[in-house]
Amino acid sequence: MKISIQENAINLEELKKNLANHYRDKYTVKMKGKYIIAVAKTKIIGANVVPLKDKIIITGGFPSLSVQLIFTLLFIGLGVIIPMILYWFLLHKKMKEVEQEVADFIKKEYSQIIINP
């Protein structure tokens, strides 16, 4: 999900701090790489938040690089069909729920800098 914002209106550290404070009892919030904030419901279900210059991108996905690597290795080892079936039936819906919840919080918290909500 893309949320258009005013240019250079959001700070990565401020966004991470706000997400961590809001989800302190529910989710784990940590950095995934240098520019991605991972909001983890469990070890394999979460959402990734990427604040860019003029937008914030939120995608449901794996909250850690190690779990993402294991899933990629499953693709190589088992082929495409079995891991995709597992993903769609077991993980996708839950990841989208976390993505939507994080997006709703960001839209509410940063409503003053959002362009065309």
C-alpha cells in the first residue's frame, strides 16, 4: 500500500519510535536493513514499512531476512507450486491484516502530511 505524503515530511527514526510506542504490547518493531522498518506479529508474519521521500510504502511480508531466506530456499528446493500454495493459504491473509492495521495507524497518526487520502 502506498501513502503519498508531503516531500521530506517524515523522519525514519520518528516513524519507528511512533510505531514502537503504539504497538509496544502487540507487535515487535525493529529495523530490517538500513531503511526498512519491520513490524512483526510473529516470526513469520508481519509488515514492512519503507518511508521514502514523498511516500510511505507498507507491504505485508516476512519481518526478518532469515525467514525470507528460508522461504526462498523452499522455492528452490520444492519448486514454485508447493511454497506458493502454502503462502497463499497460510500466510497471505494474515500478512495483509497486519499491513492494513499498520497503514490505518500511519494514516491516522500522520493525517496532516498525507496528500489525497
